[in-house]
Amino acid sequence: MKRHRIVLVAVALGALVLSGAAFGASAHSSGATVVTTKKMSFGTILVTSSGQTLYLDTADKPGHPACTGGCLSVWPPLKANGKPKAAGSAKSSLLGTTKIARGVVQVTYNGHQLYTFASDTKSNPTSGEGISDFYVVNPNGTKITSTTTKKPSKNPGY
């Protein structure tokens, strides 16, 4: 009986620790989504607060993303958490949001929906540049193109 109580107490403490960790993660992530800037080989570009490159899809129409279904696993939308905030050279006047599938709210910049690229890495943080219709974004909210961009006939992963 005593051993049974010890096990129950251990399970209860473990659950408490796990729920505390989950609460901490929620509380930490409850801050507003931040769009900031970083100097790269393309010039100054938009990035997330964690430094991920942000892209726009030139095939998007306002309120109607061209990237849907499997495309979203390759090009995850930048989801809004509260009212987005600008940092660095990003302009708060160009930030906005739009509702996309299933009640998700996506951050926009100068009317363009913002995405990250699943294949970007620390050593190649702009690997999505020029793939299909996706381009990195400058602080004025326009696409940046380079003379070395690749343009495959279709998006990878879908």
C-alpha cells in the first residue's frame, strides 16, 4: 500500500511538472509575433524573431493564398500571435494579418502573406529564394530577386 502511494505521488508530481512546462511554453509563446530584419547577401531582409528568413509568394492573391495543402508543409505560413510587431528596419505600418484555413491568422507585410521555408538552414538561410514564386522580402515589402535564383518547374514537396 505504501509503495502504491509513492507511485501515485511520483505520477502526480510528474504530471504537475509536465503541465508546468507546457504552461511555461504557452506563456513564453504568448507574446506577439515579431517581424524584424537582418543583413544578408541580398541586402536587408525580413526575418522572424528567431532569425528565420521570411518569403512572399507572388502567386498569392489578397486573402487567397496559392500555397495550400502539402505546400504548407514546405512553406509554413508565419502565424500571428496577437497583433504583429515590427523590429529592426521592419515597418509596423506595413504589418497586418489575414485569416487562412481553419481559423489560422497569417501575418502579412505590405499586403503580402509571409512564409518561412522548411529547407532553410543556418548555413543556407535563404535557400528558398527564387523557388517557384517565393522570394525574400525587403523592409519596403517588395520581393528581392538575385541574379542567381533557381526556378524549378514546380514546388518541391507537393
